[in-house]
Amino acid sequence: MHYLFPSYGSPVTQTIVISDSEYQALQRAEAQDYIHSLEGKIYSYEKEIERLRKNILKVSKQAGLLPEPKHDQPNETSETIRESGTSDFTEEST
């Protein structure tokens, strides 16, 4: 026997009536779930970006693509920087 609507394709329409406050609560809950999933994606993408940047740095170092540090320029020590900073501060305050 053939049915007009077989069980696997029968158009079942079911209407559920809820209050406006319940509907708004449902919308908020769905929005929070969606935001949580988006934040998870952001976190995953940021971790992947960090991993890719580390790979770029590693490959650049291995291939010698990074500029060599300049050894012929004198380096300022922390004492020199501290002294120059102190003298500037005392001159401005007088």
C-alpha cells in the first residue's frame, strides 16, 4: 500500500508557542553560544598565527635571511643610559 506521505518525508508541522521573555532568553542563550564559538576560533587563529611567525623566524635564521647584528657600533650600558636620563631630569626640574 502506498501512502501519500511516506514516513521519511512526511511534512510534519509542529508549532510551539512560548512567551516573549522565553523567546528572548532563548535568543540570548543562542547568541552567547555563538559568541563563545567565535572566541574559540579567534583563540585558535591567534595560536596558529603565533606558530606560523615562529616558523618564519626559524626558517629565516636557517636560511641566513636575517640581517647580521652590527658589532662595530658601541653599545650603551645601562649605567650610561641611567646617567644621561638623570642629568636630563635634573636640568628640566630646575
